Amino acid sequence: MITLDKINVGFRKENTTKLFGKEKKQVLFDVSMHVNQGECIGLLGESGSGKSTLGRIICGLLKPDSGTINVTGPISIVFQDYTTSANPRFTVSQIIKESLSVRERTQGIKIEKEEEVQHLLELVGLPKDFVTRYPHELSGGQLQRVCIARAVALQPKTILFDEAISSLDAHTQVQIMDLLLKIKKQFNLTYVFITHDLTSVTYFCDRVLFLYQGRVVEEKKVTDLARVEHDYAKSLLYSIVDIRSNEK
Amino acid sequence: MWRRLYKNKMAMVMIGIILMTTIIGIFAPFFAPHDSYKINILDKYAPYSLEYPLGTDNLGRCILSRMIYGIRPTLFLSLLTMIGTISIGTVMGLLAGYFTGIIDEIIMRMVDVMLSFPSQIMVFAVVALLGVDVRNVILANVFIKWAWYARMIRTNVMKYKDTNYVLYSRCIGNKESFILFRHLLPSISSEMAVLATLDIGWAILNISTLSFLGLGVQAPTPEWGAMLSEAKNVLTTNPNQMIAPGVAIVILVAAFNFLGDALRDALDPKEKNL
């Protein structure tokens, strides 16, 4: 489904020591991963570990310095910051129609857009009269649902979630995750879930990749999470366990 | 946005002045009391009177009529200049800002070269090369001004290029034209509207200046700068000749500048207390 092989990425340093120097700060080191059809994989890592960069590599916004990427089928993305992920000048219906028109073009078919928009809004659990609303007239959870509708409208094989639920409150997070699970089952989708939040991963994913300082340090099935070996993965796991035990 | 603008008294007054001027200019034959070209040498330098509300000039032509007919070249030539400038500047700025890399380098170095010339000298050079004609003046103005716009628009485009909605469009493989014209262009348009309004004042002044120097609109066509130029010849004997065109230019340019300021306030969503 998605195969990454020995991806290396670096960015030009702004504070080079030499005049016209081309030093690079390497962000990802030999990252390899494989995602199967219908799987949900979690990319877990702290800030600056390169997980968002990896996300951009997967959806083709960035080209790696070396290594190969192989993604089959269309891929769609849902961003963390819902406030900027929809054009503030578009209505909900225009936002979703953008994806629909791309699908029309790539699949060479004609879509009844109005009907399809209604259908998608129903799917993500929003009332139908939202079509004329603008992003600033929606709450965070509602707008994130619109973004999910937009991502699903493309009929992708894979959806990438870049911290897609981190900025929502706990209750909305659970609602959105349930919605995502429902959609996943309905369309047989593959999910790549980038996050720093271990709890949502355990709720949601089949397999977890721990990313630490640009390297994949650990790969585990969610059911095997207790048996992680790397220090970072352990500390992450224990920090949550600690909070839980404190509550008791 | 329109409601905020509507609430802004300054903006409404300025739009009123500009609209009124435009309407009078378009329907000049209805408003002008006399033929703007009709010479009546016996009545030259006539003072303000009921027959000639603003007096007559050195050839006995009605100044009010000439002022009214003069709106056409003054206002419409400057609008034409701005349309030309903005369209070239927008295309260049969008290309440079969105595609970056080699296209950006080529366009921006061109812009750098254009901006390093003193603008007024450039206009003179272009007019001197192509000949004294209004068309050449507009061409020269567009030629020196597009670079400035291209730079402004490039900066704005770069600001919006990395917003998530543009990234989403690129990720799902939407057309570049959709991203450029549906996402980026509307995002930068409000800032562009402010700039353009402020710069129309500049264009009016520039065309008037060139007409004043005898390089722009040629006699006997009525134009405010050219009228000012004719009036300066009799500055000591008939100083009141300068008042009408001078004041008119000041008012119109000021109206555009104030409107630009008001637009900036109205279009800035953070400014709540309007």
C-alpha cells in the first residue's frame, strides 16, 4: 500500500558558518516503513522528531534527498490546525466540491456535486444546511468534520492524519475517532495517523511506529505495546501510566 | 466586509466624492455649461461670474467646462495605468511567489533592475524614446510601476502559499490554476485593493505632472495638469487661474488616499472597533 525505503531528508541551514555554505540539517535518517491495505498505523513522536516531515513525504509535498516512496492509489490528508486547513473565503460546499472536482478529473466521471456534498455531510454527521456556512461560523469539531468529509470526497485509498485530533477537546476527540473508525470500515481505507498522543493511538491504531530524532526506533503492534524496548518509547509509555496511577 | 466599509464614514464620503467625479466626467456634455474648446478671446481671463462660474483661461475658454471635460483624461488615464500595472504585477508576482526557484530568480532580478532606476527619470526616458503621447506616458508609468507591485504580490503569495488549504490542494493533486486563481488570488486581493487605491492618487499626480511638463496630454485637450501648466505662465498677473485645477487635483488625490486608508481598516479583520 505505502512503502518507504531508506528515506533521508535534510533542510538547508539558514545559519551556515561558511559564506554560500550548503550545510544541511538532516531531519530523517534511513526511515523505512510499510503499511498494508486496510491497516491503521500510528506515527508517534515528540515535537521535532520529524513526524510531520514524514507525513509530507508520504503525501508528496516534499521530495526526499534519497530513498524511494511507493504509494498506491489516491491519498488524502487532514491537518492538525483546522483554522487554516480550509480557505476562509470558501463555503462548506465549495470546500468539499474542490475534492469532488479533482475526483471528476482524475477518474474521468461526472458527479452530481450538490447531492454528493449532502451525502458526505450526512456521513460525517453534520446537518445538511451547513453547506452555505463559512469556516469561521463552525466550531473546531464541526470544521474538522468538514475537513474529513473533504478528504473522504476524494475517495482515497489512504488518508493521512497530521495531528488531526490533537487540537480538539477530549470529548470531541472520541467522537471524531469513532467517526473515523466508521468511515474506515465503510470504505476499507488505510490510515496513517501522525500524533504525539499515545492514548489516541491505542484507541485507534493497529500498529505503532516510534519516531525519535529522525529515526524509527521501535515498531510494535498495539497489543504488544507493553513490550517496547527503546528508552524513548518506554518513557512515553510510562509517562501515561504514571498519570493514570496518580489518578487512583 | 462590505458592512464594515459601509459603517466607515470616511470611506463612504470618499467613495461619494470619487463616484460623483466619475459620473460628472462620464456625462461631461450634460454638466458642462460651455463647449470646452470654444475660444472667446475677448473674454480672456474673465473673473468668476454666472456665465463662467470659474472664469475663463488665456484663450477665453470656460474653465468649469474644461475642468469637467478634464476629468476624463485625468481620472480614466490613471485608472488605465493602475489596471495595466496591477495586471502585469499580479501575473509576475503570482508566478514568482508560487513557483519559486528559477522563475522567481529571473522575475525578481528583473524587478530589482526596474526598482533601481529613479522612476521619474525612467518615465522621461521612455517618453523621450517613444515620443510625446499620452499612450506612451501610460506605457512608461506601467513600465516603472509593475515591478513594485510584483514584489508586493510575491511577498503576499509566499505568505499564503504554505497555508494548509493550499497544501491540501497540492496534496490531492488539484490544478495549479485552481490554487492560483481560487485560493491565492482571493487571499491577496484585499491587500491589493488597498495598495491600488493608494496608488491611483500617485498615478493621477504623475499624469498631471507629465502634462504640466508638456510630456503628457497635449493642448488643446483639457487636462488638469496641463491646465495648471498653462496657468503658471500667468502666475503673477492672474493667480486665480491656478486655483480650480490645483484644488481639484488635491481633492481627488486626497480622496483616493483616504479611501485607501479606510479600506485598510475595513479589510483588516482584527480591527473590531469600527
